Amino acid sequence: MYFVYILRSLKDGRFYKGMTSDIERRIYEHNSGQTKSTKAYLPWELVYSESHETREEARKRELYFKSGIGREVINKRFCSSTG
């Protein structure tokens, strides 16, 4: 089982999109400063996750969230003033 996840920085509101086979471990790594690309924006909160049977499916979904259209979807869903 693989997970695609979206984190939001409580420092400045930016989003991080990732993929892992162990979501609890991965979030811990982000929030303990072990991940270079997210260390400066601690702390992080998990705002979304979904599971996939294969690594390939999860990777495709992660790439979608990192695309222009995927970023628009994230912004509409998680930055909306109507919640």
C-alpha cells in the first residue's frame, strides 16, 4: 500500500505533496526536520491523503498534484474561504 499526501505548513501556508509507503513515519520525518526541502517551514499538518495499491498508481497521482492543474485543485480545496 502506498500513500499520496498533502501537507500544509503552519508557518506560511505552503503545500508539500509527497508519496510514501509509511505515512506516519514520513510525517514524523517532515516535522522533526529530517527532510531538507521542508525543514524551513515547520511545523506541517496533514490536510489530505489517499491510498493506492501500487507504487506506480501513487506516483502518477503525486505527479498530478504537482502539476499546474493539480495545484489549482489543491488551492481551491484547501485555500477556500468557505472551507
